[in-house]
Amino acid sequence: MSLANILEFLQQPLFTLLGTPVSWTEVLGFGSGALCVWLVARQHLANWPVGIANNLFFVLLFTQAGLYADAGLQIVFIALAAYGWWTWTHGGGPGSDVLPVRRTTRTEWTWLIAAGAVGTLALTLLLDRATDSTVPFWDALTTGLSLMATYGQCRKRLESWWLWIAADVVYVPLYAHKGLYLTSLLYVGFMTLCVLGLRGWTRDLAGTRRPVEAAA
């Protein structure tokens, strides 16, 4: 079976939701995305390969829906996943092969906010002038927030969960507006998993600090 045949099959509708056909691509993106976030919340290394598979499904899905920034974002996510995979296994420092949960520093926040604002503005202008996107700002905003959150996830920064929650708040109505109802529902689930992830990472951070404070 050729790649063209596989792509054609993935685009075929599997069932109809609220009068809108739901393709195999969206269903597989739903399943792999939910599994990926659950694994991240548990700090399981398998989240990275599962996430890469999810990104590939979403490249196809978002291109079809005209969400070009989100489609391009998936390619960046794949590169960041490779970086995050390496960091989680090698970023713990001397004598440790596990990267601990930490807070985002003031310097990191400064760079993240500046990069997010510039990136959102640049993408909005690009999508508005160079594509047929009907939602250039919202597509660009979710892209900027997602990249900021992914950086934090790669470095195990606690606040990355708040950035993901902010992105999901926009993603849910955006995908529903584009008729991607199953994906919109998935992002409602993502928000729940993000809250659980935030709680879990907060406990881990508190547990890491306690021995240090006791030793001091």
C-alpha cells in the first residue's frame, strides 16, 4: 500500500458527530493525544514517542481544516519532542539521569513572554496575508501559547501546565468553530488532564524541596 493510499484512507469518515463527518485521522489524533497528556502528567518517558505520533496525525488533520499555523506547529513539536526526550533522560545533572520538576525562572518568563508576543504577531500577519485562514489571530495565539508550554514541558517547568490550560481554553471553541468537534472534546479532556498534571508536578516539586530544606 502506497503512502497516498494510506493518507486517503485516514481521511475517510469513520462516523458522523453533530452532522459532521469524523475521519480516522481525527479519531487517531484524539486517542494518541489523550494518551500523551496522561503520560506527561505521570512523567512517563513514553509520552514523547506517543506525542510524535499524535503530531503526525494532526499535521494532516489541521491542514485539511485550514489551520495552517497549527499544522506547521506540529512539525516544531516533533523537533521539540526529540529535545524533550533527550532532556528528560540526560538533563538531571551529574549523578542523576532524571530531570526534576522546577519553577520557571524570572529570566525564562521574560524570554517566553517576549518570544510568544512577537511570534503571535508575526504569525497573525503571515496567516492573514499569505493564506486563506479565517481565524489568523486565534490560530497564531494558540500556536504561541503551545510553543511556550512545550518549552516548559521539555524542561519540566511547573508553570507549563498553566500555559497549556490557557491554550486549551482557546482551542476548544476554535476547533468547534472549524467543525472539529471530536478534537474540541479532546481538548476539554486535555484541560482536565492538565489540572491533574499540575497537581502531580506540584506534589513532586514539594517533595524535592523538603529534603533540601531539611538538609539545610
